[in-house]
Amino acid sequence: MTEKEIELYLEDNGYPEHVRRGGSEGLIKRWQTFVEEVERGYRFGLEDYRNDLDLRGIIHLVELDERVHEMDERFQKMLTAHNKRVWESSGDHLFWDFGYPRNATGDLRADLKAEGLWED
């Protein structure tokens, strides 16, 4: 997609301003920030985590997968319990919808346990 097509897609599909801001570069930067948060230890709960996974789904829908390949590899290395589907962002069997950060603590860990997703 062209930058203009991405902007129109985001607007036409009702994504909030904070998601639309910056177009493709903004989406990529937000994904990078999320991956870095996961590497440090994601401090928010499961609902926030799922919202952040939606961002990766948007990146996929607007055809920016190649531009986040390195970040995806870093994110995948942080995941465990790859057989557990934690979200359905967009499409079938997308890697980011399965598993959760191996270093999950606090709210995220508690929420995963409450939903029966945590594996000891």
C-alpha cells in the first residue's frame, strides 16, 4: 500500500488518532516500542497486551510486514506457550496471536492465569 492508501485505510476503518498518527512510520515505531517493552518486562495487563497485538495486525493488513521483520524476530524470541492463543487480531494463525512473554509478571501474568492461559 502507498502511504496515502495506509492513511485512508486507517481513517476509513475508524482507528483512533493515536494509531493513525505518523502513518506507516508511526505504526512501525509503536510496534518497536511494544517489542522493547516486552523485552524489558511488559508492565500492563492482558487487555493492554491484546491492544498492542492489534497494532501488529494492522501492520499486517497494510502490508508492512517486511519492514518489521527484525522486530518480529525479537518478539518471537520472547514468547513461550506457543500453543496458547491469547488473541485473534486479524487472520489465521498469525504468530503474534499465540504465546505470551516468558518474562511476564505482575498484571499480565495474573490476567493470563485468570484466563487459564498461563503454563507453569
